[in-house]
Amino acid sequence: MLTLSASLVSSLFGSTGTTSSSTGDAASAILALKAAQSSDAETKGVAQEKKDPVTITALKQFETAIAKAKDVTTALKDPRVLAVLLPALGLQDQADYPGLVQKALLADTSDTKGLLANIDSRFKTAAQTLDLKNKGLAGLTDAKVKAKLTDAYVQYQYQRGLDDKNSGMSDALYFIKNAASQKDVYGILGNAVMRRVVTGALGLPQEMAIQSVETQGRAITSRLKLADLQDSAKVQKLAQRYLMAQASATNGTTGSLLSLFG
């Protein structure tokens, strides 16, 4: 039986909560989620974000740092690189663990017993995307890779703006997009964002993270049918429950709307 200490949970699986200073209420959060999924909302939001001076500056500093780096290890130690790379790879909540980030992105993705097999699954996806172990610095300087990272970073900045208005919005959108790919409860527990949304939607306490993985898994499957993650309507409902819980926690209310969802 595997048990994780509280101090390891944060570094291995990411923060158990969002850090947004949002003041949105439960009702506005649901409306905002629907609006964010409209056909042109993202296109317009991303286009506007590309013009933002802060975003432009961050991307220029990223380019400069990559160009000056003597090797991939040096690049991964540069705050200017990590400031863009982590959000672009969906690992923005790992910024406090640069050592872990460096080891994970340079790890062997084929090692079934190595580091990547024992930490947040997002790290393995990121390592496979960049392939830095085999490509080295070229994995970051490649024009196509840089273009994808740039697009992903702008996308992140756009979604962070949504979080500023309604806490957890970017998590909810990520969950909606990736829920169907989760085949077992351990995949949920091994992905910090999926974990946050599912446990938040089910009303499970953050303290659950210090229990054994098996116990956490049973807590989730006793409240959620994994088959529901293949049902888009039920996935939407879970995302809404998560946002309402986030709004209630932010505003210090019980969230009466939550009761309508059972």
C-alpha cells in the first residue's frame, strides 16, 4: 500500500487548489463556462492576448534566453525560459519545483520504473513532446516547437484571464477537454488538474491527499462512475460543480446552487 506524505503531495502531484483571486459567484461561473466554450470566444480572446504587452515581453525574453543558452540544462535553469515553458506545457503549478522540472523533462520517457512513472502524468506528456533527453537544446530551438510553445503560452495567458474572473475556469476547461482520455481512477489521481476538478466536484477534502492512493481511488469511485467521463453532458455537470465549489470557497458561502446538482 502506497502512502504519500503531505509534503510530497504538492511537489509530485501539484497544488490541491487554485490560486486565483477571483470574486465570481456560482451562477456567473456557470454562465462564464458556457460563454468560454462558444465557437468564437477563444479565438477572440487569444487574438487579443497576442497583443498584450506583458505576453509579448515574456515571449521575447524566452527567445533571448533560449538563444543564449549553451545547453539544455542551462536553458531549464533560466527563469525566463521556465516562465513560458511551464505554462505552455500545462505545468504552471510546478514553478516552485525547478529541480523536479529539470529532472523530469530530461528523463527517459520509456523507463517504466523511472521518475516519470511516479509523478504527475503531465510531466511525461511534456517530456515526450519536447524529447529533450535525445534532442538536447535542439528540442527547444526548433522553429516548429517554439511556435507550438508560443501558441500554448498565449492560450494559457488567455485562460488565466478567465481564472481572474472565475476561480478554476482554466481547470474546468482542461477537464472538459481531457476527461474522456481517463481510463482509470489512478490516471485521475496522477494528474494534478484532473485530481483538483474531480475531488472538488465530488466535495472530497484536500486532506485526502495524504491517504494511500488506493484509499483515494475508492473515495472517488464510490461517488463517480468512470464511464461518466465518456458522457459529455455528465462531464459538463462535473465541471460546473467544480466551479460552483470554487466560487463558494472563494466567497465564503455554502453555494446553494450546488445542491441543485445532487
